[in-house]
Amino acid sequence: MNLPVNSHRDPITIMVDGTIKQVNPFTGTEVWTVPGRGNRPLTRPAVDPTPLGRHDRDRRCAFCSATPLATPPEKSRMVREDGQWRILHGQLPHELAESTAEFRRVPNLFEIISYDYWSKNYGYEMDPGTTKRMADYLADPAGRAHVLDIVRTRLSAAGKDSDLPEEQLLEYAPAYFGGGHDVIISRRHFTDEATHTHELASSGSLSPEEHFAFTLFTIDGIDDLYQRNRYAPYVAAFQNWLAPAGASFDHLHKQLVAIDSRSVQSEMEIARLRTNHNIYNEWGVDYAGYRNLIIAENDYAVVHAGFGHRYPTLTIYSRSPVPEPWLQSNDEVRGMSDLIHACHAATGAEVPVNEEWHHRPVDLDLPMPWRVNIKWRVSTLAGFEGGTKIFVNTLSPDNIRDRVVSAMYRLRDEGLIAQDIRIATECLPRRNTLLYNPLLQ
């Protein structure tokens, strides 16, 4: 194999004393794992869990199912009727009780990139469909009252005067219809079997079928943001699970953010891709295979223990020849979803996690595979990392692999993850299985 551009080192080097030095072949991030630090438990026992109260199950937070008007107006919802998944769009307040939303897509009350950003910097205007939806919602008395309440909440939280005339408050309304920062919210706050407050419903506690719907609904939201904002070359998708990973609520949700530029790290990765179009095979999945870091696979995706990441990481790759998730078949999406779900189930609901999606920016001329990193937020960056830009990761790739493989065998035996997942040595010893590279198709 040829080393990536600007790199003259093997991604994983094991020193005589056992120190493991890693360099991410795509970003150049340098990580060390020091001997003896990887055997610590990932979680601590829950502190003083309390019994669930009468309203806790569906009113615990603003994302809960019994309080749909605590969030900005819903853009869409995923429902299950007669065993089939359907997406309903633009419900009015009086329609919300007519169906059970397994997943909801709503604007983020506190946008990372605001509607004003797009409007003032690019002259962005809502498309006709969104404009009509806003007009219909504001024409509905309950809808108008809902929007006014949301705007007052937002202004008060920002320390601004919320005691304004209605017409002034409604000037903020477009942000909650045509904005580019959405939240995908799952129905459950706690598991169906929960009796205490620490028994949260996580990605891993969903069934494989529910997680597939969660994934499809997220992809539909990404596609919709691209369709409605011509100035956004990329939509970031991610999931923060638990407060140490950046979650505002301990309620399962993903976030979608339309952005207008690539990060420095993304540009570095693209520069390396230009020198070697097969880099994700050679320095991702194939290299992981040579180092015995492949954890599991199915016909459509593969997961390996990550290397060169600030936090212990699992990396899931789509094997589809189609780089865009929204253009993939349901079987291809299901394959990715099943492995992502299995990784969450193996990690456990008690571990703070960031789930990061990566796909080809819509303006990029090179193919790259859809891939997802699941990062365990089990350490805190300190002065050594800040000063040297060398990150100390408490778990080695081998340690990550062993923990997850063991858990996946158990979960598969218990029927809690997809049964067609091949684990560890069951995986086939093939090369170049990521078909995003046209030369391999």
C-alpha cells in the first residue's frame, strides 16, 4: 500500500513498552494509548436513581411525547400503521393527537447556524412550499399561539425582551419553519420496562426495525434540507447521547445542521482522497483487517475498531457504490442501520456517546463512502493534549474490538440485534469491499 499524502508513518505503531501510537490516516490526528489505562470500567453506577413518577414516562423533558408543543412546529413525523412506516408532513396542532409519532423532526430552538445567517449572508428565502406551510400554521389560532410561545421562550432564554407586540414577535417565525438546524426526536424517554430514572431509552434499546426507521427518517431530513437550501453544500448529522457528550436532554435524538463550508479537517481528508481514490479501502477497512480490528459485517456494511481518534471509536462503513445515503436502497440503508444499532447496543446506554455521520458533500467531484463514527466520551482532554496535540486515548483499538465483539455475540444470541450480522472471525477475508470507488464496481 502507498502511504497517504503528508504521512510517512504506519497508522498504528506498538512501542517496546506497550505504548500504542496511532495516526489517523485521513486527518493526521495523533493518539497514544498508554499501557495499563485501558482496563478501567467505561461507566459508573447510577447515583441515587429514583422511581419513575406518574408523568415521568412521557413528560420528563421538552422532547417527550405528551408535550409536542414544547418544541418549535413539527416539520414531519414518522408513524407506524399496520406494520408500515409512513412520514407525515406539516401537522397542525389539532392533528398531532391523531397519530403516534415514533420519531419527530422539529427545528432546533437554539440554532447553531441561524435563519438570519442564511438570509443576511446569502439572500436565502424560503421555498414556496415552506412559505405556505408557515402561512397555514400561523392562520390556525392554536398554531399562531404556539409560535408566539416558542418565540417568547427563545427571547427570554437569550436575555432579551419578550414582552413585544405580536407582529414583532412573528418576525422571528421564519426561523422555525425555514431554518437549517433540525432535531430528530425518538418517542421514548425511558425504556418500556423502566421503573427508575436511570433506565433511559437509547439507540441500542430500540429494536433493529425501529432503528432502521430512525435511520431512514434521519436520511429523509438530510435530503430535505439539501433540497430546500441551495446555499448549503453539506448537512452535518450527529447524535449526542448523555450530558458528557453534549446532550441538553437525556432523551434520544439526532441533529441535522446545514452548513456553508467545509472544516479544515474535511479539506485535509479530501486532499488525501485526491491522491488516492481508494484510501477508505486501503487505509480504512483493509488496514483494519490486516490488524485484526474488524468487529462485524453484513452484506452491505462493515464496522472496525477505530484508530487515530481522540476518543475510543467504532467506524461503520457503507459498502454501497452509491455515496449519498438518500439515494441508497432500503437494503443498503438497513445494513448500515443494523451495524450502527449493534454498536450502540454493545456499547451500552450508560456510556456517553457521539455518533457522527459523514457523507460526500454535494459539491464534491470525488466519491467517498457514507460512514459513521461512534465515539465513546469516556475521557477528558487535558493540558498535555492541548499543548502537544497528541491525544491520550485510554483504550487501544484491540481493547475496543474485544469489548464490542464479546458483547455482540451475547446480544445476537439473545435476539437483540440483527441475526444476519457476522462477527469477528465469521467475517469474510475480502479486500476492497467498499464499492464507492468506481474502479471497483
